[in-house]
Amino acid sequence: MAGNPETALPRRVEATDASIDEAAALLAAGRLVGMPTETVYGLACDALNAEAAAAVFASKDRPSFDPLIVHVASEADAWALVDDGPAIARQLSDAFWPGPLTLVLPKPADIPGIVTAGLDTVGVRVPAHPIARRLIAKLGERIGRPGAIAAPSANPFGGVSPTWAEHVRVPCDLVLDGGPCSTGVESTVVRSMDDGTVAILRLGGVSVEALAGVVGEANVRLVGGEHDDASAAAGLASPGTTLQHYAPRTAMRLLPNRHALPDALPNSSERCGVLGVQLEQFGLRDAKAIEDLSPAGDLTQAAAALFAAMHRLDAADLDVILAVPVPEVGLGRAINDRLRRASR
Ligand code: TXA
Ligand code: MG
């Protein structure tokens, strides 16, 4: 496999018909490819190939208990792969696919157990990104059945997710460069329950409000997290949402609220970076690096900018990154969730 992370970066090429074709051939041969999606870049393999999936776990240094999401080209392909699911899951797939929603559904027999980390469920999503969808379709043409790509975010396990092709540094044979990701945070992972409710296992690109708009506010609940032992016991936690995650190598501190920022700016001997929205009002002369994700406070814009800003801060040789929480609405919830998990 090309690319030892210590010595060489994976080969990166602009996504064109020819390079997407080459990527599909690599996937069909059991190799790994960096693939743009609207959320973050994924480390793609043929979802039906257990050995390729094993290589994905190895490339990311990902623990084997953390299942991969399977990406398909259309809603019809998803419901052909997984032949049943609660009625409410269809409502959600109609409303949000293609897009940043992953549905946890009963696992079909032809998806290898390594992909789902031995679970009897599989996370499925139809990405909205045209390059991802063309790649899945071309893989399908080569293997003679609808393509299915297993892809975690293409970062080393626990690290900051890639939202630019340049961020993809894990070993793989090719990275398709599709420019920056438009959503910028990972998909929302949900499981629809038999009682008609929807459990959110991971906050992400589809907001809680948007889900509530489709199934009703009373039917949406957030599960998992550090203190939700009951949900964990009921098998509802998402194995990948370990507490420390999305973390830069530089120490990051999440402030309790915006007002804490002026007092938190450390003395001048520490090189300090600040990450948040609408930071102008603070002056921030003592900060060595400032990443204002949205001067206007637009949380969709902020989500799209989040991980690239974390990558830049991490490269700025800082002693500490101060993260300022954003309003807990819309995509702000997913942003705060990532900031919380990245902090220590
Ligand atoms: O936006 C995304 O979802 C990106 C792009 C590449 O599609 N992918 C992504 O994958 O974020 P990953 O592997 O970094 O995160 C997948 C999350 C993990 O928290 C994992 O535990 C959870 O989805 N997950 C996957 N299958 C699951 C299942 N069957 N049950 C519960 N959680 C599952
Ligand atoms: Mg990830």
C-alpha cells in the first residue's frame, strides 16, 4: 500500500472521469481510496470485501469494535441491500437522502461482520456528493451488482476529520480531490425504534430540528454520551462516539460559555489560539492564532469551516487552543459536540 504516514503522503489527484474510474478499479481490487463526501472525506473500500475492510481498520488504527458506515448510490439501492426496517426509517430516508443522515438498520448477510464490528445492524447512508455517488456507481459496474462502499472518516482514529483532500494522510492508494466538504461535520447517526421514536446516536449534519420537523419533536431523543448508561445497556450507544475524539494534538480547552473568554486568555508566555464564532467583539490581542468560523454567527458556515480550522490551529505550534461554544441550536449542537470531544 502506498504511503507510510511517517514518510509519504498518499497520491492525491483531482476527481475526473478518468481518476474516478481508476479509483473504482482500485476499490474493486480490494484497495483503499480517499473519497470526498458532503460531510467529510471518507477512507473507502468495497463494503462486500472483508479483507479490504480489515485494511481500513489498519490504516486508521481504528479499534475493531467500531463499525463502518456503508454508502450506497441511491435510496432504492439502500432498500434493496437492507430489505426491511421500521416504517419511520423510510420516512427519514425519503426526507434526507441523499444527504448527511446515517440510518442504523438490520444487517444483511452479505455485508461482512468486520464492517459492522460484529453488530446485527449496519449504518447506511446515501451521500449527496456527486463524486462519491459516481464512484459508488462505477464500483457497481465493475463488480456487477449495486456498489456499496464502507467508509469511515479518513483520519487516524481519534483525530480531526478531513474536510479537504490535503487533510487525508492515512495510508491509501489514491485520494480523489473534490475540494472542500460543504457540510463539514459528519452525518447524523440515528436508529429508528419499533415504538416510532428516533434515537440520535451521533449529532451531525442533519439537525435535531430537521429530524423533529419530519417525525415530530416528541419522537426524537438524543441517546448515548458519557452519562447515558441506560441507553448503552440497551445497546443504543454508537460504539464510535468515545469521549475523546476529533482531537487535535495540541491541548484544547472548551470554555463554559462565551463570556469566559477574556479571563481565559492566558498570560503572554503561553502561545494561545482561539476557535469560535463572532470573535471580533473580543479584541483578542493576546491570541497567537484566531479562527473565527463565522464572523456573522452563521452555524452552517461555521460547521463547514470547523475541522479545517482545527487542522490549521494544530499546525500553528500553539500551547493551548481555547474553544468557545456556539449557540446550542441547529448545526451548533454538532459543533459543540465535536468541541467537547476534542477537549481535555
Ligand atoms: O459523514 C459521515 O458519516 C462520514 C462520511 C465519510 O460518510 N463517515 C463517518 O464515519 O463519520 P466514522 O466511521 O468516522 O463514524 C461512524 C459512526 C461511528 O460513531 C460508529 O460507531 C457509528 O457511526 N456506527 C456505524 N455503524 C453503526 C451501527 N451499526 N450501530 C451504531 N453505530 C454505528
Ligand atoms: Mg470518524
